[in-house]
Amino acid sequence: MKRITNNTAAMIALIGVLSFWIILPVFGPVIMLEIASNLMLGVFFAIMVRWTVPAYDAIKDGGQAGPNFLSVAIFGIGACTAFWRLWTNIIRWNSTYDGVRVLRPEWAVDSPVTAFVVWCLMIAGALVVLAPGTERGIVPKGNIFWLVTSVGLGGFAAGVMITLSLSGL
């Protein structure tokens, strides 16, 4: 096994995780959440911008290969997550605090926007699952198995959550 210090991706991830725990005592969890959330907005906006052209090219070229799937998926993940974070900020800016709890505006609580963004993230994730080994539009059976399995597990989790919410738990 190669040394981790020679692995640029692993070192960036490790430094990123350690930096959180080093900075956390300075700002505390509430401010750290604000810092992390808005840094996330910036990073995912950059992902969206950086992957716009590769995703466009992948679609223009026919989108038949795994790398095309990944280009569109990375763009989608960046765009959805950036929009989701922006939407969350808009909701927070329009919320009030009555001394006991945070009151969200009705137009935000009843909006389908959050569910739509999560749905689009699911589609981007499905592209990631289907990408490995896909060539000329033919998706390997193993990838289809993983997609069906993930949808089945997600459907089960959704059923449990809906049942619990309807039962009042």
C-alpha cells in the first residue's frame, strides 16, 4: 500500500476533516454550521459552473458512455446542492423566532421545491450508479442490480417514514 502522504486526494480529504475539528472550538457549533453551509454553497456552485461544459458536451455527444453519465451526474449534484443550499438560506432568512421555536413561512413549508431538488439529486445519484462500465448505451447488469436495490431500500425507508409520520410518532 502506498503511503497516504503521497496520495493527494486522501491528503486533501484528511486535512479537510481535521481542519473542521481544529476550527470548531474557535467558533462553536452554531457559527461553524453557518461557515460550513455557506462554504458548501460556494463549492457546489463552483462544481456546477466547472461541470457545465462537460455535461453539455456529454449530452451533445449522445450520452451513451459511463463518463458521459458521470459528467451529467457531477453537474447535477453541483447544481442541485447549490440550489438546495440557496433555498435553505432563503427559508432561514424569511423565518422568525418566537422565543421557543423557529417559525417557517407557509409558502416555504408547503412548497414542492425541496422535494424536487431531492428528486433531482436522486436522478444524479442514479447516473453515478449506472456509469461504471456503461458503453454505447448498454448498462451492465450489475449496475442495474445496484440501482434496483437502492430504489428498493429507499422505497422501504420512505414507507417506514410515511407510516411513522401518519401514526403520529
